[in-house]
Amino acid sequence: AAANVIVRDTFGEVAIYTPLTGDPFSLKIVREARPTPEEEANGVWMVVWAIASDLAAAPVRGDKITLGEATYKVHEIEAEEEAGLGIRLGLHQ
């Protein structure tokens, strides 16, 4: 768990997390992959990582994450070892 905090604090960037219900909050995330065009569906996808306990509630499909000027919608959530979460995002249009 201590290693997760080091990774978050070293490589993380602040995003605004907006749950379907509840108020938006700041969340430090780490980009696992750069945004990539999706050939099958017209859109852009990205995977980010966060520490589960940094979220006020468990993430659900449809929540939103804003990075800079772009707002992404949560499409998939994958729990990882050591209390991390992999979150697959699609560009919200």
C-alpha cells in the first residue's frame, strides 16, 4: 500500500471526479496509457489508475473524470492488488 502512495504522489495528476450521485471532488490519478482512438467506436479511450480509498464512494459506470479541458466517462472499473483501481475512460461528448 505504501508503494501505491509513492506512485500516486510521484506520477499523479489532479482530476475532478464527478460521481453520478454526489458532489464532484479532486482525485489524484495516474495515466496508465495515453488517449488512443478507438477504431470500433468513434471515440477516445484512456486507462487511469487511482487508490480506491481516495474515492469518496466506489466508482460506477457513468461517473465522469475531468482532466484539463477533457471530460471522460467511466466505462469499466477493475480492482487491482494492493487497493488500486484501473479505470477505463471514454471521452465524453
